[in-house]
Amino acid sequence: MLIQDTSNSLAHTLHLRRQSLAKLIDFPAILWSGSPSPRNFAANTFPFRASSHFIYFAGLSLPNAAIRLAAGELELFMDDPKSGSALWYGETPGREQIAVTIGADRAYPMSELELYLEGAATIPVQDAATWTQQSQLLDRWILPQQPPQGIDLQLAEAIIQLRLVHDEAALSELRKAAAVTVAAHKAGMSAVLKAKTEAEVRGAMEQVIIAHNMTCSYNSIVTIRGEVLHNEHYHHPLRSGDLLLADVGAETQTGWAADVTRTYPVSGKFSSTQCDIYDVVLAAHDACIDKIVPGVEYEDIHLLACTTIAEGLIDLGILQGKAEELVARDVHALFFPHGVGHLLGLDVHDMEDLGDLAGYEEGKQRSSRFGLGYLRLNRPLRPGMLVTIEPGFYQVPFILNNEQVRSEYQDVVNWERLSQFADVRGIRIEDDVLVTTQGHEVLTAALPNTADSVEGLVMGNW
Amino acid sequence: MLIQDTSNSLAHTLHLRRQSLAKLIDFPAILWSGSPSPRNFAANTFPFRASSHFIYFAGLSLPNAAIRLAAGELELFMDDPKSGSALWYGETPGREQIAVTIGADRAYPMSELELYLEGAATIPVQDAATWTQQSQLLDRWILPQQPPQGIDLQLAEAIIQLRLVHDEAALSELRKAAAVTVAAHKAGMSAVLKAKTEAEVRGAMEQVIIAHNMTCSYNSIVTIRGEVLHNEHYHHPLRSGDLLLADVGAETQTGWAADVTRTYPVSGKFSSTQCDIYDVVLAAHDACIDKIVPGVEYEDIHLLACTTIAEGLIDLGILQGKAEELVARDVHALFFPHGVGHLLGLDVHDMEDLGDLAGYEEGKQRSSRFGLGYLRLNRPLRPGMLVTIEPGFYQVPFILNNEQVRSEYQDVVNWERLSQFADVRGIRIEDDVLVTTQGHEVLTAALPNTADSVEGLVMGNW
């Protein structure tokens, strides 16, 4: 709860959001916030983080609350702090005070929610205590792992329409998250020369996020084994020939996220092979961002990344053939096996709790192609959308040592030439890009990304 | 998963633990590890932390696993990584490799667990996905919020007997947690002069924990509002007259915890009133630790803290009367409303998932007295037990502004004198104390706690 952040502008923002929702649905919606998840015992919980859909319309990350949205009005359901809780938790704001803060039209104790359920749609919250409660009260299964149906689906689609395009209040928070994330990455680069382990660099980065009273929007990746895409271990010692891949993002107190990756040499100096590959990835990164304007299909941005990487690898003699043809055969995916990015907002993969409903435009579905199947976003871009652009190059043993893969692509990969780039395990360069009416704005542009500039940051002379 | 920590000594330790268990129960026990808890969407989980009972006998924090303990033998149930997971998670150890690491006698896929359920007792895991699975497989309710019954209760009591007294392997981990926690607190003290907010001090402290590849064993308390006992906000600016209360502890990669509190002046210099109260709390802290020897009742340690605080407040003119009589009337609890400490081990409140079964000796129950009801531990001390000692002094408005309280205690509290100590909101001094055959050993003794020494640490001249 962030009482110090309250202002009429919050209530105004929330008013506009539910007015927009009311134009899209003609039935009530009830959104639950969720309850804290216990760690090893009931009183030792993970830090509470409310459901993003709740936060979008209620503004605050309140535990054990619900809101009802109907015809542009907001009703808050939550219990006042229990008598005696002031001993442990101090004087916390009660229901009426929070109702004023968020501009609720009415406020009731949680027990009265059952009187307001009729005809209401909802979206499942992730914690089982809450989706069980949702299911019991609404008398139908509300399960996070099941696609929504009926009015729940209509509600999900309406909320997606709103959340796809960020309003000014959202952008203000997203810029704060981006700024702190940039500072965290600079701290990481400044720490790496003296650090002995991945964990030390992670500590330097997350310190910045904590010091700004934010949290990490996802579990940080800080590793010299960048080819392990979801690496959440931090135990490796740093050696001077290593590249460190750091994928770390901040989340503001009201839940808005950033998501940034940089890759830099532990020694402060790329080897010539590392620099060559780095420049290929950077070329893809820059080409993709250059193309971001309203109306462009995000899938085409992804394919541009694939083609640019293929071209770069052809120039380096690692691949042979024509870039477009290589991409058509998914050759790029040997080295770039994930999508070029995703939606970003309250969730680091925004609205991924709804499966592909938000990421994929109606009528579009995930490709079964190896080189396209991991694409998380497939929509035409619109002003106000925030996306990540994060091409990469990885030498994943699981892929490159696969005999079937090697025989299938033996005509286009020069394995001997590739072996000269053994000191490149994984490189990714990721920024957060807002689609604007004029084109785009990189929210994380303050963090340098050229090989020279990241070397400079590591060496302390940038 | 901590493959780098594997050694025969882990397998040996686990062997001894289950041999001990086999002497206490004559039926099989199945312990589940639990599954990761989702944060805002399924793929964005909180960092996984296995159930402490599982860790105690399996050694590693493995997700989605179970072990069966019967007659001193260990059977591991877990699935191998899915085909394709190597792309995202790298080459992770499979079931057989982990079985060797932990010295399991046999290992099976999770699906075979249903063949081994007969007559088995268990303990509920905190996450709902797992306790639902436990309930379904064992065909009875296994609920974390319900006291265990029958063989589940017998199992819980047997495990408590073992976990109450730490073995050498546990102590080795607990010492590591204590050492990193000491370093984190020193970093906090070194940061406070330059810090502008609570969050910045928290960042400096948690950086140390992260850099050692540990986690926080509980959500840190770092606040100038120390009178709010469970304060998990970090937004206050620091002002020069403030005392900062920092209650922060590290947890090792295999789950063993520390729990330490220090309170120090933001300016580096206690006011005379702050110093007076600090010395009262420190006197209670030192007196309690001095008394720790095998055989002593922990409740008597608590009462000694109460009496020492009462004496100190009498000396300062805040209370009047005889200390023992004041404590009998719970006057101490106006300023010291919590217990003097608790068990510490794999959980920061060790085995609190079992309610008071671990904390309270058979036949003892929570007191309804205001001054005793929050005591979490009420047992005679034995060598190998690890407890916290954490007396405090707080001016909690909820208590001190209560008219009934003021009238009940008007004859013993000098409210006018108390008002001269308005710059003391909350002070707590907490260390982790191991009961030894000779007496005790303070695992966190490397962190100074006298008023002079904490001033010195803050000023950088200690």
C-alpha cells in the first residue's frame, strides 16, 4: 500500500480507465487482488504483489481485496484491519480511506461481495486461495491455467484492448521503471571488473532497484552462461575472457515493469570474435528499433531481426547462402531460438496470464516453425504500445550438438568457422521501445549499447 | 539445485538424519518439496524454496519432488527434465544424478509415487498445488492450516525432536548464514550516514546477501518507525534525529537461516535519551544471553528480559514500583509486547508451520497474559538448540494511547517522564544464540552491539 503516492490524479486515471471499460462491456466485472503466497510457513510470505488486472483499475497493490466495475462505477470490497493489527503493522489505512484515495464510488466489507456477484465476469488470480474463492463465489471454475470463456472472455478481450495502449499515468510509471533499470545496469557494469562472481554483479544491480524502493519485475538473469536462456543461478566465478549477460528489470511500487539486457566483457574488453558477434546482434537490435512505427506487424520486426542476424553471420563466414532463404529454413534459429520481444506493461510479459490472447491478434496463432514458434507478440503496432526488442546470439549445446540439426543444416553452417567463435556463449541486447504516433521512443535509451560504450562503462571511463 | 555443493558429506548427513528418524517412527514418511508459486503470471514465479522438512532429509531445494523415508532408507521421486528444457534451462541434473548426490537408495519418476503411499505419514507443504496433491494421493485432507493428527502428528513430533537439536552439517550452514548476516548489518551501518531513505540502507544490506548468493530468510524490516513491529515499508526519508531499526537475515542456498536486529542513530550519535533506553534493552539482551545454559526454561529467559527492562525503566523514572511486581502485572509489555525470541533453523521461526508443536513443550500452552501470549518458544533449552534473543523497547501508539491501558497502569507509569523519551520510537537488539553443552555460543557475536560500537560503525571509525 502506497499511501504517500495518493493524489487526485490517481483517482482521475482510474476513472478514465473504467469509463473506457464501460464502453466495451455491458456487464459488471469483479477483479480480485489476490492474497500473499506463503513461503516456508504461513507468516513468512513472499512480498505481496496484486493481480495486474486489479492494479490497472484499482491503482494500488492491496492484498485480499476486490473491486466491482459496472457502468463506469467502482466499488471497493475489503476488510478493515483487524483490531490489534495496529500493534504489528501500525496504523494502516482503512477501507474508507482507500476508497477516497482511489476514487471508489462505494466501499463494502469483503463479506458483502456475495451480494454483488450477479452476471459478473472475472479473470482468475494466480494464487490458489483466491481462484478457489473466485470459483466458489461465482459458482463456476475460474482457473488460471484455463482459457476464459463467455463473459470472462469478453472481459479479458476488453481489458486487453485497454492495456495494450498505455495511458499517460502508465507511461509515467513505466519511465520510472526504465530509469531505475538503466541505473541498475550501469551499476552492474561498474561492478564487474572487481566482482569475483555473478552473484556480486547481481547484488550491485539489485541494490539500485531496492534502494529506489522498487522490486525486480522478474528473477534476474546475471550469468556468464548466456546460452542458458532462463538461467537463474549466480554461482559461477567470473574469468577474464567471459562475457556477462545481465537481464534485469525494475518494477515500480504500483507494479509497472521494465526489462533490459546488456552483455559485456568481464575484462572490460571484447575479444575480436566477441566484438564481431556483438555487432551482429546490435545491428539486428538497431534495425528492428528503426522499423518501429504504427502499423508495422511485430512479426515482421522479428523476421527483420532474423534476417539481419543471418546476414551478419554470412558476412562472418559462419553461414553461407542468402539471408532470406536461410531464415525461411529457420537457420537463424540455431543461434537465435527465441522471439525478438514481447509486450511490456504491468507484467514483464504483459498479460501473459491470458495466454496468447493479448500477444496474438485475433485470427493469428503460434507458428509451429522452430524459428517462429517462440514469438510472444504477433500484432500490428499501435501508438502507446510498449514492446521489448531483444535479439540475441547463443551457442546452445542442446541445439548445436544435435546430430539431426547438424545434418539438416550441414550445407549452410560452416562449423569449422563457427568453432573460432567459441568464446561467445550468449549475447543479448534488449531495450524497451514505446510506439509513438511519430514512430518510436526508446525508454531505456540512456543506457549505452555499442561495444565501445559498454567497454567504457565497464572500464569506468565513459 | 546446488550441484556444486554435492559431496559425500551431504549424503552422509542425510543418512544419519533418516537413521535417527527410523528410531522414532515405525511407519513410512513421504515429504513433498512443493512447487514454485506464480507471481503475476504462471511463468513469472517467486524464487523457489522447498519445504523445510523436505530439505532437512533431502538436502537440496528441488522443485516438484518427493522423498519417501522408511526404515532408514531414502527413495527419491522426481521427473527428469522435459525434452527441450535444456534450451531454456541448460543441462540440469536428472533424477539419477541427484539420487547419487543425496545418497538415495532408489529413485523413481513422480508418477510411481502412488505405488508407495500405503501407511505413509506426511506434513503439508505451504503451496496449494502441493497440499492438494498430497490430499488427493493420500486420500485425506492434508492442510497447512490444520494441526496434524494420527500418524501425521507422530511424524511431526519425531521430526521436531530431530530438528530441535542441530547437527554439525546444520550448524555449518547456520554459521554461514550468520556470517553473511553480520556483514550485511555492517554494510547497513556503513551506508546510513549517506543514505537518504530507508530503502537505500536496505539496498546496501541486501546487496551483501545477494552477492554471497544467499536470499533473505524473511522480508527485511529497515525502518525509522521501529515501533511498527512488522514494518515492511521502506519509503521514509532518514532524518538526523532518527533511530534506524534493521531486522535482516540471510538464508543459505540450502535454506538455513539467520535473524539479526540492530538499532542505530541515523546521525551516528545517540541522543542521551536514546542512549538511556538503548542501554536498558542491551542490559536485557546481555542478561538473557548470560543465562543460556542447558536445562534453563526459555520462558524464564523471557521473564528475565521483562524484569531487566522493567528495572531499567524504573531507574530512568519511567516506571515506579518493584520490577517483579510490575512484570507480574504485565507492565513491561506496554513497551516490550513480544516474546524474547524463538527457534531458528531452516525456518526463521523454526517449524512454525506446525503451529506451537515445536515451540511449546508437551503440556505447555500459550498464555493468555498480554505479557506472555506472544512468546513463541516455551521449552527447556538443550545443547544444539539455536534461539534468537531479541528484547526491545517500543512506543506503540496503539498501546500507549489506549485509555483503558493508561488508566489501568496510571499508578506505575510516569507519563510525563516518558514524554521526555519521545525520540525513541523502537529499539531492538537481536542475536542468534546456540545452546552448547558448556553454556552458549553467540553465532552473530562478530556484530558489535554496544551503543559506542554501533556509533563507531556508523561513523566509520570502528
